[in-house]
Amino acid sequence: MSNVAADKFAHRPNVDGTFDSICRVCFRTIVKSEKEESLASCEPVHECLPMTPGSNDRALRLLELRTFA
């Protein structure tokens, strides 16, 4: 994985033995895989979607939690 991709995506292990790739910019889960090595192949094609006010988007909820915590 390149340094840019390493900075933009975080890998999270799940209790079921799978791994998630999460965008650090929009906080969306990009891909879930049984092998962590395969996450990187999907990351370069990810494009962050713009958030709209009032959406129920997970990223917006995370931002609200950070703001009011």
C-alpha cells in the first residue's frame, strides 16, 4: 500500500475474522474482506461522496459525536 493510501484508509479487524477498510476522510467503510491484504486493491477507486446537511450518514453522526462530546 502506498503512503497516500495508508494515510487515507484505516484497517479494522472484526470479531468475525474479517477486515474493514475505512476512509479517514468520509468515514465510510469502503470494503470488507476475509483477508486484510485484499483491502488495498479496492481503496484506489474510492471517491468520497459529499455530505448533505440533515443526512443520516454515519460520517455526519461521528462528526456530531466529536463536536458535542
